[in-house]
Amino acid sequence: MTVVVLGGAGYIGSHTVDRLIEKGYDVAVIDNLITGHRAAVNPKARFYQGDIHDRAFLDEVFNKETNVEGVIHFAAFSIVPESMKDPLKYFDNNTGGMITLLKAMRDHNIKRIIFSSTAATYGEPKQIPIKETDPQIPTNPYGESKLCMEKIIHWSDLAYGIKFVALRYFNVAGAKADGSIGEDHHPETHLIPIILQVAAGERTGLKIFGTDYPTKDGTNVRDYVHVVDLADAHILALEYLKAGNDSNAFNLGSSTGFSNKEILEAARKATGKEIPAEDAPRRAGDPSTLIAASDKARKVLGWKPQYDDVEEIIKTAWNWKTSHPKGYNDRGEA
Ligand code: UDP
């Protein structure tokens, strides 16, 4: 039986492919390599380069991969500020891509999908920590595009019997412990890799977006999970569906919140670098605080995150950064 991973050359996808291979699964990866990296894909996985919108391409893959036990779907754009500027890019790629994929799954009789949803589907939370049953009212097009995906898959489950697990990620960070794969975005927009670029001397300083939020120190509070722990949750979710359980949605977070300033301090400790920073205006679309209630994933999926210390998480990202100063170096950049 084969697991098909869409977006398996991306940051979270490549770590999940790696964990699947380590656990003995047969894996096929689909990625258009727009944001992903061929070198990030474990060489034991079969690789198909192509786009999720391309129905003929998906048919070709699913005609070759005839024994698919489930699909894990990461192939989406995920940058909040970009989605504010270009919402149609997000609805087209994320939501539209999901429709093409589900049609292909329906027609090839593939009945299980695990997919990346997000805490951004909740918007500005009514209560902290956020529970899976809380209202989903996104404050940005990225979150809305993912919420649409959750709704479309729900109706596809009822109509075609495609079972799903929606995993609502909070903030993901870190890298495989041996530093062989990690996070490499162009351009980089996420807090921890940007802080590490400053630590490495590639940027002059960090801009802290917003210092007047109603939080402990005025900066946004987020809940960080290690990427390998996140990857493992996908495998547990697949096994959960294989065991005959019904479709479901789970938060993936640590249940602990760190402010942007606390992350900066933890990164100073993890790297031993000074890391200059300055206050900057708020970034559009950012909710003030996002902390997960993650007991459901622990209880129902048996998820046991191995990393519970944010400094340790940052250390793994720093290990990747210092061993790969230019990332995968496959974009032809100096
Ligand atoms: N952030 C920041 N400076 C940066 C990048 C991010 O202050 O250069 C803040 C951002 O406004 C948010 C937090 O860091 O409060 C996490 O942002 P990120 O883009 O990493 O993840 P998101 O929470 O949007 O998924």
C-alpha cells in the first residue's frame, strides 16, 4: 500500500515523507517545486513533479500508483500577508486545488485524506486555549481558503465517502534533529527562520510586528510545535482512518503560548547571538493570541509530542541553518 504525499517537497511535507519512510511506509510524492525543494524529498520516495490543478497529471499519477491507502495533502500556499494582498491566489491554489484533488480521488476510488488546515481558520479567538468546536471566523484569506477546504471535504465525505482528518496547525518550527532537512522559504516570512537569519548575519535586525496587542508584553502570542512532532500526527491520523474511525478535525499545538519577544529571547539563548530587534507596526491579518487546546489529538490520536521546550525547538532549526547556510541552494541564488 502506498501513501501519496502532495506537497511532499515542502517544509512540513518533507519531514512527514521522511518519517513515513523511517516507519516503513511506501511513499509517492507529488510537488510542483514552486516552493518545495527536490533535495528535501527522501530518496526512497517516488517523485512526480506536477501541479495539483492539473487533472490529467493527477490521473497519470493515480494510474501508476494503483494501491493508494491514503493521501496526505500539504500542497498549499500559507503566507498570511501575501493572502491579504492576493486573496484569489489563495482561493485558486488552496481551495481550487482541493476540488481537483478530491475529484481525482473520487474517480480513482481513494477514500482517505489527511490535510493541512490551520489555526488561522479560527480568526480572532473567543477563548484561549482554542478548542476544535470553537467558531471558525478567519481574519485573513489564507485562513478562509483553508476553512473552505474543510467544508468542501466534509460534503465530499457525505456524498462520496472520502474520509478525512483536518489537522489545524498552530505555529510550526524546527528541523530534523540531524540537520539534514529543514525550513527554506523564498522569501522567508516566518518569525523563527527570520530571527535565525539575523543571528547568522544575513539580516541586520528583526522587526517585531506590533507591540500594542492585548498580551503580556504587547506582542503576538503563538503556540509552537516541532515539525517532526507535527509530521508524526499525520501518520497517526492516517492510521486512525485506516482503523475505521470517522472523519475528524484536530488542533496541533503545544498548549503553551510564547510572545514574539519571548521567542526572540529563546533564540538569543539557543544561538548565543545578540540578535538586534526593533519595534515595527502591526502586520495586517494577525490575530493577537493563538494557543491550541491539543488534548483531543493526544487523547483520540494518541499523539505524544517529543519536544516541549521552545529553546530546544529553535536549536534544531539553528542546527539546520548553520549546516545549510544557503538552505537547499537550488534556486540559483548567490
Ligand atoms: N513576525 C514578526 N516579524 C517578522 C515575522 C513575523 O514580528 O519578521 C511575527 C508575526 O507578526 C506573528 C508571529 O511573528 O505575530 C508569527 O508569524 P509567522 O509568520 O511566523 O507565523 P503565523 O503566526 O503568521 O502563522
